[in-house]
Amino acid sequence: MVRVYPDPILRRPARPVQPGSDEARLAAASLRRAFAELEALGLAANQIGFPVQVIVVRLGDEDQVLLNPAIVARSAEIEVDSEGCLSIPGVEAEVPRAAEVVVHAMDEEGRPVELTLAELEARLLQHEVDHLNGVLYVDHLPLSERRRILRAFREAQKQKKQVTSAT
């Protein structure tokens, strides 16, 4: 269901989507379905095989589908916090992100949405918008840390395959 690194779709920038189009409706419905089955705060369409700019995020108690989201402003203040990803399961790293962001997007009906977010929600939107641009959280790490995290990920995947093949 969720595409896992190094799947090439994770590295390709997603294309804008037209609100109300069959493509937008299918991506949004598929994201909602997948999101309901996962323990996550956000999911990008390319993570489930749709190369379009659609995400679903949990903001407060509400899940929101956003089309063509773009970060239009970032605070100068940077916060470093632990981050993980469904597409690189089993590993986390301390990632620097802007403490606050302003995001412009559209809802599924094509109405403009402007969000001013801070802390975890700002981090979440930056992470998901990165996905749509073909960027993974490990790309924000120094090279030595990125290599260490990806080595740990490959080792975890290898062990997972060994356990699966043994059963």
C-alpha cells in the first residue's frame, strides 16, 4: 500500500491536480482510505502511487485533504525534532524545520485554503509538501547522518524479510 524507499515515485516531483477532476477525486478517496488504516498524521498521494499534488493531514482533530499545497512563508526560527516516515519505516532522525509556516492550497471543491501553522502541524505540512517535491526527510540531514539512517533502514528491512520468509 505505502510505497517504501527506494521506490522511484518517492523521488519524482508530483504534478498539480485540477480540483474536481477524476484524478483528484480518485487520489483523495484513495488517500482517505489508506490514511484510515494507518497510524499517521499525514500522507502524500505519491506515497500510495499517485504522482499528483494531493495530501491528507490531521490538523487538530480533523483530517483535511489539500490539493496543490505550497509553503508560501517560513519563519526564520528553526526547530529540531524527531521525525519518521511511513516510506522509510523503522527509523527516525532529528530534523531541522521552520517553526512556523503559511501554506496555500485548495480544498477538493477548488476553494482556496490558507493555513498558518506552528510546531508539530508546521513540521507535518513541511514533511508532506516535501514528499510532493520528491524530497524525503533524510535529505535535510548531514550526509553522514543520512547514510547512518539509511543503513539502519536497510538493515531493518533485511531483518523484516528474513522474519517474513521464515514464517
